[in-house]
Amino acid sequence: MKKLEFGMMTFADMAPETIPGKGISAHQRIQNLLEEVKLADELGVDVFGIGEHHREDYSVSSPTTVLAAAAAITKNIKLTSAVSVLSSDDPVRIYQQFATVDLISGGRAEIMAGRGSFIESFPLFGYDLSDYNQLFDEKLELLLAINKSEKVSWSGHLRAPIHNLGVYPRALDGEIPVWLAAGGTPASAIRAAKLKLPLMLAIIGGMPANFVPFIDLYKKTSAENGRSADELQLGINNHVFIGENDEEIADEFFPHYAQMMDRVGKDRGWQPMSREQFEWMRSERGSLMVGSVEKAVNKIVMEHQLFGFTRFMAHSSLGTVPHEMVLKSTELYAKQVIPEVKKRLGIS
């Protein structure tokens, strides 16, 4: 069986700083985040991912800056964006920044490229949303070219061309691993397969079983493009929060989760989250892994049976959950959930 990795990720949520007396400052949230990464590393978690946002309710707009700080205080854990919003950034700078993190960390940097779950970065950096798809396609092509070759010649329609120029510094040991992040759009599965990239699927709602056709499309297209099943790297990401007692942690976590989902959903026309909906999502068929160690283990094992993933990412520290609860959940995930999942799957 291929190596199975277990990671964690966060968007480093916080209450908007424009609301006096609510939540914590960006300064404190980032200090807490660094403590979370350090603990995950000490407990043997394989990967830690940090998201990119440009809103008042998230504290990280520059994942590489925080990952560089994390690189200096960790020893073994891989450090990745989750995601880098490639469409509104420049591939040259993305590569340079991640190569720098790679050098600081001794070769532990990864890039998770995606379109992002919000669009605020497009007007902020002067991009036209009508170019949404073409921006991503062109910039992904350029990033991959830079990653493969020290000197690059490239031309597109939405960025100035590069004529045989070097991009420095280079990563420590050749290429930086680049993953493609997706939310379930078939075109994303096909793109990742044709480009022979690892695929990370975020399942933040509904039933995991509904995403089987998406993963099957990735596997089928990969095979059609000359890749064997053993070569594929596939990641799954769920919202995860773990406590000692199933019902108690659900009661404690629900207000924070509902606040976060309602905040995001307000701009997307979602109905406010009810406790009934929350409990359905926590049920056996739902995507939300909130509750006891046993519940999390059962759901991760079930998703491995559905998808055959090689990497599982627990999206933790959601919303404004108190820092102490996040650290406790991290400890349970690393010390109890991961070993039990490996045991049930027959992995040493």
C-alpha cells in the first residue's frame, strides 16, 4: 500500500477586526497559529496547510510569510498553502517565495494551487473576473514551467512574456511538489489528471459518497494519460474537530461553526445553519467530522474506502473556536485518531 499521509490545515479565521471587543487580533491569531503548527510537528502530523484570504475575518493574506515562520520552529512537518490563489498572484513570485520557504525548512515546502473560495483578491490586485478561467490556466502553466526549469521562456495573453530568464532561488532538491485544489468541478479533475498533478478535494458539505464520480473521473483521465494507479496522489479535506465526549464537543463546537458558516454563507445565499442540519452533517453519511475519536476514525476509514486517498487533511481551528480547544483537538487527532485509522487500514 502507498504511504498514507495525515495533515491539518486552517484558514486562521478570526472575528473581523472592525468589530470592537470581538474575537482576537490578527497578531494573536497568528501567534496561536504558529503554536498549532509547532504542536502538530511535535506530535508527528505529516503536513500543515495555511489558506490565503484578503478579508477582515481571516488573518493570513500571505501564506508563505507564515509558513516561513513555521519552518523556523518545526523540524519534520511538510508546509503547504491551502490554497495559494494562483489567478490573482504572479507565478514567478509564488515560486520564489515557496523556494525560500523550502530552503528555510530544509526541503519541506509544497504548493497547493487553486482558484480560492472567495473573489476579493481579483479587484484588489486589479484583475478582471471575466478572465477568471483563463487567468488560472495561464498562470498554472507558467508556475509548472518555472518549477521544472531554472530558465524559462513563456508567453500568454494576460501576463507579459518571459524570454529565457532565470527564476531564483531554486528549491533545495529539485521541484517543489504542486497540488491542484478542487471543490468538485469535473473540469478540475480533468485538468489535474492531464497535467499529472496530485489532486486535493475539499468536502465541506453534503455526503462524501456523492464525490465518488468526481474522483473516478480523475482516476480514469489519469489512466488515459499514461499514469498508473500507483503513481496517483489524491488528497481529501474535511472539517474536523475532536473531543473526549461526542455530545459535549458537539455542543461546544456548534456555536462557533454555525457562526463561521453563516458568515460565509451570507454572501452566497445560504440559509442560517440549524442544529438539526449540523447533526445531519455529523451523522454517519455526512461530511462533518465533529465529535469523538471513534466518530472521526470511522468517517476517515469510510472515506478511504470510498476514494483510496493517499493524504487526508483535517481542516481544523475553524471559526472562532478557543485556542485551547484547538490544541486539544490536535492532540486527539495526532495521538488517537491517526494511529487507529492506520491500524484499521493495516498501515504501520
